[in-house]
Amino acid sequence: MPRKHEHLETDIKRELAAVMRELKDPGLHDSVLSIVHIDLSGDLSYCKVYISTIDGMEKTKQAAEVLTKASGLIRKEIFTRLSLRRAPELKFIPDDSVEYSAHINELLKKEI
């Protein structure tokens, strides 16, 4: 992957996190929401955003629905903040990795 592409992924991830914090929807502020990974297509037209919460897959799915509904606004903000020629289409995908790592951490604490 070209270095410029990696930098753009990092920039988009940073700005997505900032925009998500600024959204006023209560469905996003009930739990801690994390961007696990983003996958930007080679032509920069699509961006898969993998999100996760520590509160379980159901909360993560709810957050993904809220973000999908707000994707137009989020996309516009990304476009403006990063001065892009064209903002990628965003697809929010629920991921259970944060919940899974918290579970593993609890198991390890019990063993010690």
C-alpha cells in the first residue's frame, strides 16, 4: 500500500473519531465507541469503518445503525476537514474485538 494511502487512512480515522464525538445522538454516547480499523479502497471512493464497543455486539450494531443514518453528515465533515477532492462513501461495520479483548482480560485476571 502506498505511503500516501496509509497517511490518508490515518487522517480519516482521526477525523472520524472527532466527528463521532461531536454527534449529538444519544445512541452514540451510551457507551464507549472505538474505531477498530478502517479499510480505504484503492481509488479512495469507499471506506469500511469497523467499530466496536465494550458493551457488547448489540450496542455496537445500534451504534453502526446511528452512524449509517448520519453518514452523509459525517462524509461532508471529512470532506471539509481534510480538503479532499471527493470524500469516500462510508460503510460502518460492527466488530466485536473490543468486547472480546475485555473478556480475555477478565479471564487473565481470574487466572492470576
